[in-house]
Amino acid sequence: MLKSPGYLLAFTFAYVFNTVIYASINRYWKISIHGAGIGGPAGILLYLVPAPGWWFLVTFPFIVWSRVVLKHHSAAQVIAGLSLGMVLLYLEFWAFSQGPGGLFTAG
């Protein structure tokens, strides 16, 4: 497992770690996991391929609209999920790429 590509290790760690964060938040406030599920990959794309990654952000208004229209979330809950997912994954991938050689050079 430790010989897996760095991107895969970072992705695995991030999703396990972030699930704990989202579950903790959901105990007190209903953050949108659908939003986080779209925001996370957007954050990774913005980190790995910044210029094309910005195009992924055009999906955000549709996610907010659909979750609010279906009455599953408020706009604030979806925007918080999108933002938290994007920021967490971006920062986690940034952190994994730092250090001696960076994790992304492994594998």
C-alpha cells in the first residue's frame, strides 16, 4: 500500500480525514455532503491543473440550486459544503506535496 502513487495516498487520507470532519459538523449543523463531494475534486483540479480546473466551478450553482429546490439544504449549507470540500482537499494535496521530495514524487 505504501508503494502506491502519491496522489492515491493523498486522496485516500483526505477522504477518510474529511469524512470525520463532515460527520463532526453534521452533529451540530447539516452541511451538504453533496457539495463537499463536488468541492473536493474541484480543489484537487485547481491544485493539479489550475487553468482547466476553474471550469469545474461552473457546476457549483447547479449543485446549490438542486439541493435547495429539493429542500434538502439551505443555500448556506451547500455553499459551506462546496467551500469546505474545496479548501480541505486543496490544502491536503498541497501539504502532501511538501517535504523532502514530496509525496507526489513517490510511486
